[in-house]
Amino acid sequence: GEGLSSFQADIKNWNDALKVLDDAAPSFVFVDEPFSSVPSKYQEALLLSTLEHLASKGHRIVVATHNHGAIKKLEEAKKTGSSKADITFHNMRTDKDDEGSLVFTRQFTEGVAPSMAVEVARLIGGAA
């Protein structure tokens, strides 16, 4: 929206989406880096509560996130059964070759991927 901060626009967009999804038949919801306009600890809380809400309405949610705090909480919820959601983890596999260079396999695999941020920064010329 015009004149809104990134945070305000993020919240407005989520509010609009939730209004639609609250009354919708169970659907697939695809989300990329939700609540990315807020600090990670708040992003984590907003993401987890939104996922629980959507799952309670019967929606299936696919989330792409680099928020490792949220991932840890979701892993814990899966282990303890404390979530309404049926939680699974997948990633786009990235390997290292014998010289330590990244190999982007583009294979969809089960599990949480380790962070490759430092390696990617080096690949693009950063001083990581």
C-alpha cells in the first residue's frame, strides 16, 4: 500500500490473506520468507502463530525460510507433537565437491539443510 512502511505493508498483506483463508476451503498456501520485514525473533513468533492458525483451518502450508529459530521450533513441535500441523522438512540440496566448492544439485530432498551462507558469500566474492 502507498505510504506504508515495509512492516505495515507486510502485516496488511497477511491480514488480507488471512481474511480470505479463514473462510476458504482447505487450500495449499505457498509462502516465501514470511514476515521478512521484522526482526527474526518477531518473525519467528508471527510465522509460528500464523502457521498454527492456518493449519487449524485445514490448510496445507509450504514455507521457504532462512529463519533458523523458526525451523528449530518447528522441529521441536514435530518431535513433541505439540503442533496442529503435520510438519515435514525439505530443501533444495547443495553439496560440496572435493575442493570444497558448492555444487547446486537442484534436487528436492527431505530434511533441513545446513546454512551455506558463508560459502555462498565466498562464491560471489564476499570476504566471509
